[in-house]
Amino acid sequence: MSTDLIWSDATELAELIRTKQASSVEVVRAHLDRVEATNPKVNPIVTLAEGALEAAKASSGSGTVSRRTSSSTTRCCSR
């Protein structure tokens, strides 16, 4: 499943999380694993968001998605 996650668009990922077919932690972990595997070869990543996995763990199961802005964290998309 994690390989499929890295090729899914944001709408598909949101649906998978909403329907509990994947967790936010699985989605973030899949993308971090892909970065780790490809970054040494192509160096596309300048900076990783520190704490992305921890934020995914914190939001897992809350039904709310956090969106970071330049100066704060805002809550959106509550269901």
C-alpha cells in the first residue's frame, strides 16, 4: 500500500484517510521513505518539514487536518 500512497494525489489521499483505508501516519511515512530513497540520487528536497511525522501522529483519528502557515498552525477541514 505505501508504494500506492506516493503516487496518489491529495484528493485520493484525503479520501483514503477519511475512510480509514490509510492513516495520516502511513501517508507521511510513505512520502518520507520515498524522499530518503530518492534524495541521494536526484537531490530534489531542500528542506523537510521538521515534525511532519509527529504532526501526523497527533492528528491521526482527530478528524481535523492542521495546515501550517508562515506564523501559526490553523485548523481546517473538520468533519
